[in-house]
Amino acid sequence: MISRRTVRRGGSLLLLVGELVLTELSPLPAAFAGPDACEVPDELMQIDEKLPHLAERLHANEPVKIVAIGGASTRGLAAGSPNLAYPHRLQEILARWYPSSPITVVNQGAPRQSAQQMLERFPTDVIPEDPVLVLWETGTTDAVRGVGVDEFATTLQTGIDELKARGIDIMLVNMQFSHSTATVIDFERYLDALHRVGDVNDVIVFPRFEMMRYWSEQNVFNFDGVVKGERAALAGKVYECIAGKLAQAIRIALH
């Protein structure tokens, strides 16, 4: 498990006309820095937990279904198409790496939902798909709405318990990062809660927030001066990086 002591924290909001409007897209780069743009420090890819059910399915060369449940960034709205979102990109990568097992990643992203609202969709949007792995991207809406941190943690625990009882592996995915909005809302308590629940349950927490913060601090991406016409293409590139790192995290957890 990636310790909260080794990563940094923050949040993603858009302040618009004096009103807080939730968005799950961080400010996007004005330029993409090439093949090394997706690199992150080694500590962000230190994963001790395993994905035993997924490993068993791949070892047997059996079909694999993964469900990604989350918000607008999971759906790929900023890039303009679910085919450009990180779940679809992840499916493409895993299919290349594990050609003996047909792999499907089902995108169940829906914008502006709290963890509780996502949990309420488990019986209709997750469990019937019979996944071997669930990627649960959550936390932003809870922080924006001021959902109690204990309530948020309890919701995560309930979802994890339900999935584990059905023999389903879980990966939690935390928020996106934006310098321009980190000062508007303090996401620290929600990030801490998410990582704490992951630690207690031996569940991988994919540090999307910390990776995006690193890319910003290293000026891998230029987060300023993005014109509207460039946003969709740039969002697709960011999603591609996230998908690549998710695929690496999954591969590490299989060994």
C-alpha cells in the first residue's frame, strides 16, 4: 500500500461566476511532453497488495471483465468520448499484455455522484457484469458536498465488503489534481480517509492525484493558457497516461 506519508494531496474544482461548480477535469496541459511524460517517482508505483482473483483468471487464460465505476473523468467526458477515457485505454493495454485472455473493461462512469450514489448503483451497474476486478474512482463529489468524512469512509467500507464477499478484487482510484483549485476546497481529509480504508482492507489505492501533482510540479505538462479547442485532445492524452499507470499497477499486483 502506498503510504500517505510518501505522497501529497489536494483537490479539483472549478470556480465559475462566484459559484462552486464541480468538475472532474483538472486544468489540462498546453503541450504534451512526449513518451516520457507519463513517468512518475518509483514510490508512487510501490504496490504491496495483490489481485488474486484477477491473477487466477489470467493464469487460466479465461475471459476477464473489469468494471470501472466513477465520475465524469471515468466516463471520459472531457475527451469527448468514452473510447478516449482511461477505462477503454486500459482495456487496450491489458489486451496487448495478456492476449490469451479476452479482456473487457466496462465503463460505468456517471458525473457528479457521491460514493454513496455509486454504491447504490452496485446492484445494477457493477454486480450484474460479473467482474473479477472493480476500479472505484471516488471522493471528489463527497468533498465538494461536505459529506461527513466518517460517512464517506463507511460507504467505502460497505462497498469493499460487498465486493470481497463476492470474490471480486478492488482498486480504489483517488481524485485528480489542479493547482488552481487546490486552495478552494481542502480534500486532505477525504484523501486520508480513502487511503486509510485502503490500508485497513489491503486494497490498492491508485494515487492519481499524487501523479498529476508530480507532473504539474515537474512542468511535464503546462497547465496554463489552455484554449478551449485544445481541451478534448489534451484530456485524451492525460487519460492515456492514467491508463498506462493503472495497467502497470495491475501488472505489479499480479506478481
